[in-house]
Amino acid sequence: MTEQVILETQNLTKVYYSGFVRKTSVMAVDGVSFNLNKGEIISLVGESGSGKTTVARIILKLLRPTAGKILYQGKDISLLRKRQALTEYWRHVQGIFQDPYAPFNLFYKVDRVFDIIFNLFAESFSKEEKKKMIDASLMMVDLNPEDVLGKYPHQLSGGQRQRILVARSLIVNPEILVADEPTSMIDASTRVDVLKVFLNLRDKQGLSIIFITHDVGLAYYISDRMLVMQKGKIVEEGRVEEVITNPKNEYTQKLLSAIPTLTKKWESTEKNETG
């Protein structure tokens, strides 16, 4: 089956300057190039400050790149500025962020977060039509509408709130979902539920996902391909099994060696007991 490239970055660069005469600069993203295929999950993996979130925000048109291009369906969208053009782009490319609390107003029921997403449509919908669309999107992320709608944010778990935000994005039927550390602030016991939602959306809906994480284990679980970032650059990329089992870059090897395992724990315990 021929792979269809749906999004591509070419030499994406972001430089931050400080001072009135821009004497000091920080290279946050340095010549990042990669592609995303239809129905594929890729992970951008790296430590804090590696530039992966900056790449996500540029792709979502929340930051302007200093240089480079973003091609969506073969068209350069790097210079989109007009509201109408951005709105159309956001119908196809949606984002999910780290904090499952931030998008909610604690004084309003969670239903309210769905209101804004309907602004991306040119057409209008009746109250009944909106209700059907919201219910359908919630069921796509394994949530029963009756269990979550009408509730306040504090009445739901972090995993439920995060899945509600995924459901909100699905209402516009996007082709790409950019998920920036979507499981880092929820309980470990519910992380797998969120990851399974992403996998189901890829397999059943053909959704393409850019999954951003510092956790190599999560990347291994969910990804088709892995891109390792260090100091704003992609230092290694490939099929996830290939990168995990045969890392070629020293930084990738360092990330993998930092993963705790039961074997290491037992070896440490035995050494202490015999020492």
C-alpha cells in the first residue's frame, strides 16, 4: 500500500531573540524536516527544552517560524495570516495539550468547551444537531455522554477531561491531531485509556497523529515511527522498533538507558543485599 504524505516540514527553524538590538538569540528549532503519512502515528521524543513543543505550536499556527516551510496536502501554509484561511486550516489540523484542566472554566459545566469548536464551521447547526455531533464524538473516545455531559470539570478524572478535549477536536473531522504531552498530567492508570483512544482513531478513522512526549516507553507503545529531538534538531528517526532496539545516536542511547526496568531494580537490590 502506497504511503500518502499528508504533512511535511522543510528546514523548520525558530529563533528567539532578546534585547532591543537582538544581540542575544536562542535556537529553539534548528532545521527540522520530517513528513507525516495518512493514518500514521509519529512521536517527537526528547527531554524538556529539546524543541518538540515549539515544533507542535508552529505546525498548529500558534507560532510563526523564523524560517522553513510547512506543507499540508502539498500546499505551503507557513505564511497563512488571514483569519478565514487559518480557520479552514484548523478544521483539518487540531491540537491537544498537556494540561487537561486549562481549557475548562471551573465555574461552567464541561459542555461549554464544545461551543467554541463550532465556530470553525461556515454553516450553522441547530441545538439538536449539535447534541448529536457531540454525543457521537464522545462515543468515539469511549465516553458515555450521559456520564460526562452536565458535569463540572472537578467531577471528572483527568483521563475523562483529556478524552473530552479529544472528542471536541473530532467534531470538525480533522485529518491531523497534534498531541503535545497529552498524558503527562494524568494518572498512570488512565494513560493507557487515552493512548488506546489514539490508536483506535488511527485504525478506525485513519487519523494521522503527531504525538509529543519525553517518555520513550509511551512513544514505543503508540508510534509507527519515532523522531528523537535534541537541542532543536532531529538526531535520529526511523521505525519505532528499529530506533528502540538499535539506536545509532548517542543521545538516543542515553534516553533508552535512563528507562527503569525490573531487571535493573533486582540487580541493584541483590547487589545491596550481598554488599
